[in-house]
Amino acid sequence: MYLGDVIGTVVSTAKNSSLVGRKLLLVRRLSDDKVVVAIDSVGAGAGERVYICRGREASFAFSPEKTPSDATIVGIVDSVDVASTDATDTNEKVDEPAAPSVTKDK
């Protein structure tokens, strides 16, 4: 599981029948800036920070339906507090995501 920022959408007209009506989103992982495609289970949108579940457990959000997924958005993050290692600063606030920008490579 990890956090990421929604940076775009994916449109697919030919797909597994269990994916019909499901929104596919592009998410940039906060840990390493890699981009993954995730199925949205909570109504997330562009610019939102989200919580992603990976692997076999990613399909559990759609149970009892058997939905093929390697990454599923299972939460929209309101805030993140990181404990400080400095004794004088008890908590550090993580900045909200900036508006996403997507560029095409030519």
C-alpha cells in the first residue's frame, strides 16, 4: 500500500466485463514518482492524493465480484502528518498536492 497523486485518466473501450463502468486513473506514486494505472473504488479525481492497495488484495474492494486489478484506489487522503525526529518540532505537515500537469513525450 502506498500514497499517490491522481494525475489523469485512462479510457479503455475494450476491457474485461467486470471493468465496465469502473474508472481507471493514472496515479503518480509519492515514494518514487512512478506512474501506475489504478481502478477507482471511492470516486477520486484529478489532483487528489489517494491511498492505493496493490497485489491480490487490490481486487478485494470489489468483492464479491471477481475484478482483475493490480492497483486499486481505496481512499482519498485528507491530510498526512509525519512525526519529526527533531525534539523541538513534534509534527510536520505534508504539503497538499499541487495541480497535476501531464506532458506528452514526442
